[in-house]
Amino acid sequence: MVKKMQIKFPFKSLCLLSILFVYGCNQPSSNASAQNTNKDHNPSPQAVQEEKVEMPKVWPEDDTTKTGTAVLGFKLGDSTYESVTRTLAGWDDLGTNSYSQGKMIATNGNGYGIDDLKKVTYIFNSDDALQAVLIQIDNRDKMGNEGFKKFKGYIEKRGYKRVSHQEPFVGDQYAEYVTPTGDHIEINAPHMSFDLNIDYQTAAFMKTFNTRQQQQKIEKRNIEAAQF
């Protein structure tokens, strides 16, 4: 007969093996540990996006690359409805301009620091870009022509090219200038009027205005001719 061999372990050894087995089962795997580490140190795409700092907005008036003609702190063709209205204390909505097909607003002369300023009208195009600034000044010194001379002098200090001019001692006074960017400036003091007008307009607005004016004259003549 073959006798079965029995291996006997001391009681202390059995206890030690049991403890080591239980301890090993309770330890996390190395892969799980690595995953937890990556999870703690790699933020989600949403967290990365939230950490991005938004750069401050550069308004057209502060952008040195924008070369539109400066007027009242704004720039023709570059300033927008948003950039203009954000600095105004208040304004009146005049609806849509028939020439530019854009917004049109007006303010009184308060807050500009210009003597005798009565009204300023801002005209934008359909893209909200500033196309014209119409300035109306109280000009009661008609005979001395001081108002016309003063504001004409301010404009001429800019070095703009003068393309038209009339300044009689008595009569309508007028001057027109073209800026390096092609914008137009007109200063007009009609004889016996209490108003002096200074209009800043982009070349695009001037072209549209003149074309529409010519069309309206033709339409008026056609209406008149039809009556005879």
C-alpha cells in the first residue's frame, strides 16, 4: 500500500499566509493608480476653457490701425453704433436714414465742451459703421463771421486739402475739405442764419447722397412735366 504524505504547517505559518492573502486582495492595481493620478492632474477640456482669460475689447476709437477721420472723439467709417452710443449720456433715435439705410441718432450739445453747440446727428450704414456726423452750432455773430472763422481754423490746422471755398464779407460762407482717407468735411454758414453747420461724411455716404439727390431732382422734373 502507498501511504499518503501529509504536509503539516505550523499554526503560525498558516496565520501569516492568510494575512498576506487578504492584504494583497485589498490593494488597488497599478493601472488604477495611474488612472487616478492622470485624472487629478489632467483637467477636462471644459476646465481648460474656463481658465482662459478673455482679452479686453479694443474699440475702434482706441485702435491705432484704424485711420478714419477723427471727429468728436470718433472715427468715420471705423466707429460703430455700439462704440458711439456707449460714450453718450443720452440720444434720440431718429429711425433709419434714407440714404445709408442705417441707424440715425441725435444728441444735444451738452457734454462736448464746444461753445454754442446745439445738436449732433450721427448716421450709420446697414453694418452699423459710422458714415456721417452732422454738427449744428448757434452762430449769432453773423456780421463779424467769427464763428465761421474759428471753426474753419480748427479744421485747417489738420492739414486737410481744401477743394472749395467762399468767404465774402457779406453773404453765404462755405468751405469744403477732403481728408487723406477720402472723407469730406463741409462747413457752411448761410447769410442771415443763426446756424453754422459742419458736416463730416465718408466718401461712400457722399456718393450715395449725391446720386439720390440727382434722382430726386429728375423725378421732380418728371412730375412737373406731366402737368403740362
